[in-house]
Amino acid sequence: MGLKCVPVFELCDTHKLKLLLLLVLVLLCSYHCGSINLNPEDRASLLLFRSWVDQNRYLSTWIGSNCTNWTGIVCDNESGRVISMNLTNMNLSGHIHPNLCKVVFIESLVLSENSFTGQIPLCFGWLQNLKVLHLCHNRFTGFVPDTFMRLKQMRELDMKGNHDLGGLLPWWIGNFSLNLEKLDMSFNSFRGEIPESLYYLSSLKYLNLGNNNLSGDLHDFYQSLVVLNLESNLFSGTLPCFSASALSMLVLNLANNSILGGIPTCISSLKTLTHFNMSHNHLDSAISPRLVFSEELLELDLSFNDLSGSLPTKIAETTEKSGLVLLDLSYNGFSGGIPLKITELKSLQALFLSHNFLTGEIPGRIGNLTYLQVVDLSHNSLSGSIPLNIVGCFQLLALVLNNNNLTGEIQPELDALDSLKILDISNNKISGEIPLTLAGCKSLEIVDFSCNNLSGNLNDAITKWLNLKYLSLARNKFNGNLPSWLFTFEAIQTMDFSGNKFSGFIPDGNFNFSSNFNNRDIVRRLRANEGIKVSASVVDSNELSFSYHLFSPVGIDLSDNLLHGEIPEGLFGLQGLEYLNLSYNFLGGEIPSLEKMSSLRALDLSHNSLSGHIPGNISSLKDLRLLNLSYNSFSGFVPKKEGYRRFPGAFAGNPNLCVESSGGGCDAASFPAVPGKSSEDMEGPISVWIFCLSAFVSFYVGVMVLFCSERARSYILRANV
């Protein structure tokens, strides 16, 4: 019986061929369906626009006729006309070509976060199909064109962040479009009053006019607003009730204006309010106990006002579902104790009560606030000790308790706060030693224990604070030798051990660890009156955004101790150091060369036993504003050309030092002051010894103020001669 071969492979190939043809047809169809031919007129207009503003070729995909390939462009499927353009943050710059206005069917035009300049084109008013226009964060100047009155379909108009765009708010801004839902003209230069029509625009939901120069009395709005932001203007008058927005308003921000009076209890009728900011106004009187916000409130900021009386016992309704996240009542005139009701705000993450007149003890139940991240109770009259229960706030990032009347010791159990970045207990009456257990607080960056009654040696717990930026132990009773690890913190910016009883030598170790001490090219932050500024805000997810800024000079202060020996040469090789104070010690030897200290702004080596010649080339230190080498044993001749004469009195009390005077001789002011003797070169009836004694007392008082006041320390380096 014979066998018949069947060509199965041929049947398979035929089947595969059919599948392949089907796949090709699908791909061709997909390509055809995904391809939209850009209208030739719109294409020509867009290319002219690109030729003016795209110097860096970020719009290099604008080639061919397939609209889907053009970055930021959306076309109508049938006509190919451009209906949407989104060129956010495309590094575009220059003037806008008027031909862009020939894309007449466009409905959404977003040009935000570029560098467009010149005036806003008048021809934008021709784009009568526009519903969304975003021009924010550019460099537009001049005024808002009146041609915008023709944009009757506009829903969103966003012009924020064009700092030279201003003038009066257009009178028509509240009635040019009955569809307008969002208007953002913040961070510009608009002035005058809000047009009356804007108070009645029924479609308006989002209004942001913050950070302008708008003025006049604040009136009530008669539509259901969701967001109202008028911060940082010049508005006055009293706070309205916003009754029309009782069931809609989420954000009410009127911070940094000149609003007077109290907070009306009708504000508590805003049942959906989540963010309420009235900081930096002139609100006065007490807060009514009937003012209780709903459980929806997340952020309440009434700081920097003139509010008085007791702290409100009940601020907001609390539920398991939600509750207050940030409470800021700082910089007011509140008195009395901290109510226990505050410790029932279970969702609280930030508590700011500083700069008031609060008394009594810190409630121990504060440890119940397990979500708490920031506590600032500074600048009050609180007494008692730091409550041990505060370790229950295990997420704590900042504990700021300075300038109170706190007593007791630093409890070893505080090591449980292992997320802590800022610990400031300065200007209190706290005693005892630094516990070794604080080595567990490895996240510490800012530590200020100054102006207390702390004592003992510096222990190795401090070496575990590897992220340390600021350390002040000034004006305490610490003693013993300075440890060898003193200058080994990589991120350290300020180190102040003044006003203690440290003895021995200044450690002559490796000074190259700190990038701040060694880098003269680091951009210096602007100095402020405060050394540390802690801030927090609530983000959309009901979580806290915490930040702080350190406004302290890059410096080392070892003054007013019992140190002796020579100054390590490496200390004078720190190019980034702005401030060095070694005064009131027993240091000897010569001053190392100053030429490497190119960032130096203040140098005080007075009241030591230093000898030898004064270093030359002081004129090369262009930023130097304060120099004090008085009351040492320097000798030799200081020529006028060295530039020391811009520091009068810097060499007083150095018997063997001759500072060249304008006449070529020695300056008599540099000779030693001998009590009980007069000077032939004295001018006026006041003797030299009285002058020197007065200078000594003034300087010592200045030193005391300098080391016990962060504000003074910061100011002295900002002073200009």
C-alpha cells in the first residue's frame, strides 16, 4: 500500500500570508486614523511664530503636515485646524509673532513658564473661540489689552507671574465673559480697587489676585467661590462673612494686608473651608469662643496680628476622619496657659505659638499628638521642665522652645526623637549635662543650647550628629578641653562655644572637613534678623511640607574661655569663614597669615597675649567690616598703606605697636592706656584712660549682646562701613 504526502507546510504558509495581509491592513488603517493633516494656513502661522521665539530649537518636531507629530499641538480630526496649543516650559523667548492670532479656531492657548517679552498682543482678542488662556510666568509688560473684552467664551484666564504687567485692573474684567470660572492675576503689578463687577460674576469659582498693589476696603463676594486669594496687597477694612460661599469655599487667603477688627463668628459658617490664612494683618481683640471651625479645616494661620486674650479652648471640630493639620497663632498678644484642648487635635502636625505672653507649663499631654512634626513655643514665659511625654511625638522634626523660663535637665529619653532636625532650648534656665543618649538623635542639624546653666565636658554624643550645620553652646558652664573632633563636621556652618570655661589648646586637627568653612564660592544667603526660620504648609494630601532656612554667618566663636597656646595655622586657612572670634582668652604666639581668609567679614582676637608683627595685606580682605586686635602684645610698625586705618581702635592696648599716622609718625591712639596718667596728645578734656575704660566696657557689653542674641550676631556681619 503506497503512502501519499500531504504538503501541510504549504497550507500553513497560506494561512500565515492571510494573517500578515490582515496585519498590514490594520497598521495602514491605524496610521491613517492617527494622522491628521494640519491645515496649511495654521501651519504657516505656527512656523512664523516659531521663527521668532524658538532660538534653541525646542520645537524641532514642527515639520511635515501630520499634526499629531507637532509638540504641544492638537488639531480637529476633520478640519485639521489647531484647537489647542500647550507650550509650557519650552524655553521659548522674545516677542510673539502676530500671525499666531491667525490660528482663529484655537480654544486653548497655554504659553506658561517661558520668557516671552513685550506687551500681550492686542490680536489675542480676535481669537473669539478661546476658552483657556494661560500666559503665566513670563516677562510680559504693560497692560491687559481691552480687546480681551471680545473673548466671550473665556473660562480660564491665567496671567500670574509677569511682574511688570500691571496698571489698574480693567473695569470690564468682571463682565467680559459670563463663563469665566478661573481668574489668576497674582504676582503682577496691578493697582487700584477691585472692579465692582467682579464681586457679582456668578460663574467665578477661583479668584487669585495675590501679590499685587491692590487697595481699598475689602467687600463681600456674592458668588459661590471655591478659592479666594488676595494675599500681599493693600486691602483694608474689616473681614466680611462670605456667606454666599458658605457651602463652597475651600481656601480663603487674605494674608499680608491691612485688615482691621476682629474675626467675625460668621466665618465659622464656611463649612467646607480647609485653608484659612489671615496672617500679617491688624486683627485685634480676643477670639470669640463661638468661633469654632468645621472638621474640614486643615490650616489655620492667624500669626503676626494683634490678637489678645486667652488662646481659644476649642478651635475646630475634631473627628476620626479629619482635623486640623497646622495651627499658627504666633506673633500675637495671647496670654494665659496653653489649653489642654489643643492636645486633643489628633491630626495636628505643626503647632506655632511663639512670640506671645503665654505662661504656665507645657502640657504633658502634648505627647498624645503622635503626628506632630513641628513645635514652636519660643519667646513666651513658659515655666517648668520639658515634658517627658513629648517623646510620644515620635515624628517630631523641630522642637523650638527658646526664650522661656524653662528649668530642669535635658532628659536622656529625648533620644527617642530620632527624626529631630532642630532642637533649640536656648535662653532658658536648663541645667545639668548633655546626656550621652542624645547620640541617638542622629538627624540633628540645628542645635542651640546657648544661655542656660548647662555644665560638664563635651561628650562624644555630639560626634553622632553627622548632619550638624549649627551648634551653639554659648554662655553656659561647660569646662574641660576642647575635643579633637571639634572641626570634623562636614556640613557645619556656625559653631559657637563662647562664654564657657573651656581650657587647653585649640585643637590643631584637620580643618578641611567642612565645605562651608573651606569654600569661598558658596553663595551666601541673605542675612535676616532671625538665625533660623522654620516654616510649614499643608499640601493637598493633608500632609505637612516642612522647611527651614538658616540665616547664620559661616563662623567660629571660641571667645571668653580659658584657652591658651598658639592659634592653629589651619584655622587661618579657611577660605569660606566669614566670622572668627577668639577674644578674651589666654592665647599667645603670632597671628598666622590672613591672606587665605578671603571671605572674612569679622575678626576679633582682642584681650589675649598675642605677640609679634601684625600681618600685612589686610587691604586684600575686601569684605572685612570688623577688626579688633586690641589688648595684646603686638609690636613693630604698621604702615598706613596696609589699610588698617579703616578700623579705628583696632590696636588699642598694644604698648609696643606703632601704627603710622597721617603725618608719618605713630598714632597716639595705639599707645597703651595708663590709668591715672594724662596724655599730651589728648584732644579735649576726657583723659585717655577714661576713653579706654569706656571702650572696654562698651565692647564687653557688645560681646555679651552678640553672643546671647542671634539677631545681633546676624546683624554685625550685615553691617556696612
